[in-house]
Amino acid sequence: MMAKVASKPTGSPDSRFRSQIEAAIAEGIAPEDMTLRLTLRDVTLLSRDRSTPVADISYAGGEMRFLGVRVEKGGVDVSSLVRGEA
């Protein structure tokens, strides 16, 4: 019997999550009500992605934010956007 192997998501974290964040904002969910839970690999990819505008990533108070959404680093097997309630 073959074991299931999880495939790595394709594309940069920017390309995978920018549209999701923008859609949630369009639905009325504030960026501060969302959390972007990223694998350590995706944190590194996002922070080094040359196509991501510098202004889209910020660091304040010991927190990283992408498009105003708080980023939780590590502790997950798969990166995901946790949307708040509108």
C-alpha cells in the first residue's frame, strides 16, 4: 500500500495569499482580524521574494505583517490564512 505524500504548494506565499487577503478585505474583514499562519519555509520565501513590494511587509512590536495581516511563524505543516469574522 502506498503512503500519501504531501506536495509542497507551488508559487510564492505572496502569490498564494495576496488574493485571499484582498478578497477577505473586500468582504469587510479587517486585516487586523486575520492571521497568516506560515511554515518557516514560507516565512523565508515571503521575506526574500523580490517581487513583493517592500511596503507590503512590515515589522513592528516584534511582529511581522503582510498587507497588514499578522504573520505567525512556524508551528504548522501547511501555510494558511485564518479569516476573522466580519
